[in-house]
Amino acid sequence: MSVDDWQEEARQMIGRAVLAPSSHNTQPWLFRISEPDIDLYADRLRALPVNDPEGRELAISCGCALMNLRVAAASNGFGVNVRLVPEPAEPDLLARVSFGEHSGASSEEAQLADCIDRRRTYRKSFLPREVSDAVVEQLIQAAQREGAWLRPLSIESDKQQAAALVATGDAMQWANPRWRRELAGWMRPRRRGDGLTASALTAPVVRFVVRSFNMGSGIGAEDRESAETSPLLAVLSTDGDQMRDWLLAGQALQRILLLACRLGLQAAFLNQPIQVASLRPRLQRLAGDAFPQILLSIGYSNEEIPPTPRRALDEVIVAAE
Ligand SMILES: Cc1cc2nc3c(=O)[nH]c(=O)nc-3n(C[C@H](O)[C@H](O)[C@H](O)COP(=O)(O)O)c2cc1C
């Protein structure tokens, strides 16, 4: 393949990677193309210091983009070799993906490719339809393949306790004016290409309301109900709690989300009891020994959710020296 052809192919795959979810839709990633590799960097200018002081969710978001890149590569007929944090002296270089001959093992990932475009974060009510044990088992396996654990909270009392922690997390976050200001800062008109979108007309009002008023109890009550009535409430967790673990969690999360989409499911995030550091050990006690990274609510719905915006590729691809 000529250098120009490779550049074109790499850009196309990065275009699929950036469709990954990210906290507050910050899209905290940068890519550098160099034959035959694509390097993935953390873009710390897009960090959320109040919501995510350690950059844990930033790394998970980048892990989701990495999974999309792997799926796009498999679907384009490449085999890949992924090295996480390949240069310890360069901690923002999160992964180096080397592209080579296709190997049969990646064909299962290629089957997830259609769902890269179709996956959405779903924030409405699910249909009252059970998620079967066989489907839950497939999602658990997807997490395990990426070195993470998906632990369904199936005992009613565990679910209730997790739901109460979600509401407490909402109350604590909304009571913090710095947290509200950070959230408001990421509420933007769609044309900006990132953030949580509001229409150009309402964005200033929405930002003002979020910045100024503590809506924790109303939102907490809604989120508590979502957790209590969730067809499948499950904790994604990892054995460790370092950068590598967060990148594994991100890849596992995206693998679960793509598979869920393929199985006709939708997913929502209820991460408050993980984001609030003092609540995290309490959720951990419900979900085994491992470190909780993401709390997911998964179910069926008939509603189509419109896609959220993404930044232009030229903004996320940095030139190779
Ligand atoms: C690590 C991570 C944490 C997230 N946390 C939340 C959350 O707490 N609440 C929420 O509603 N969405 C959460 N999201 C979803 C993002 O807001 C969403 O991915 C983003 O707005 C882009 O929308 P999309 O997923 O529909 O493409 C999270 C996503 C990631 C990757």
C-alpha cells in the first residue's frame, strides 16, 4: 500500500474510532498516523477536573475509541497489535496500534463494525422486557475477553442499594457549584462538534440553569427510578485501578456497547456512585472485589436516538514529525 493510500485508510478508521462515547462528549483523544502504526494520545485539554479528577473516565473514553479502531481495522481486513502505554516516559501516549496481515481471530470484531454508527447513549425509559440470561452471559463474556468484569446486580436488595447510591451521587454532585459549572461549560450548540448538545437558541439558558440551580433532588429521584426499574443494571469493573486498567475498561465497555447494539439493546450510564470517590467503595462492596469503573443500565427500546456531534477529523489527527 502506498503512503497516501495508508494515510487515507488510517483517516477512515480514525473516523470510526471517534464515534466512541466519552464523558460529557469531551472526545479527549488525539491520533497520530505513522506507517504502519496509529498512536492514540490523551488530550488533557479536554479533561474534567471536577467530575473526573484522576482522568479515569478520560482514559476509559480513549479505551472506547481504541476498541472502535480495532473493530474498524478488523472490518477493513487488518490484523492489529495493540501496546498499551508503550513509552512509560510519555504517559499521554495511551496506545500504539500496529497494523498487519489479517488474522482469523479478529473476524468476530469485524461483525461489530455495523454498530459503531448505530450505537447511542440512551437516556429514556426502557421497555418492560427482560434481558435473557443467555444475552447477559454474552455481555459478561465480552467484558472478560477484554480483561474486565461485568457484574449484573440481579438481587433486588443490591439493585435498590445501587439505586440509592446513584441518587446520593446526584445530590452530592449537584450540590457542588464547581461540578455544575464544569457541566454547564460542556453544554453547547450542536455546531460546536462536541459536548452535551442543546439547541443554539436554548444553550445559554440551559447553561445558566445548570450553573445556578441545584437540581440534585429531582434528577436523583429520576435516576434512582431508572436504576430500580432497569432491566439489567450491571457494574463493569477491573482488577486494578491504574491507567492500563482504565484502558482495558474502556475497550471492554465499547465491546459491550457494540455487542448490546447488535443484540438490539440500548445502554445508559449511571456512574455517579463511581465518580463520587466516597461512594465508590460502597458500590464495590455490592459488585465483588474488583474496582468499579462504569455502572450500566441496559434494556430494550423502540425509540431512535439522534447521533451526537463529533469534532472534525483534522482537529483530532496530529501531524507525524
Ligand atoms: C467514561 C464515560 C462516562 C460517561 N458518564 C456518563 C454519565 O455519567 N451520564 C450520562 O448520561 N452519560 C455518560 N456517558 C455518555 C456520554 O455522555 C456520551 O457518550 C456522549 O454524550 C456522546 O453521546 P453518544 O454516546 O450517544 O455518542 C459517559 C460516557 C463515557 C465513555
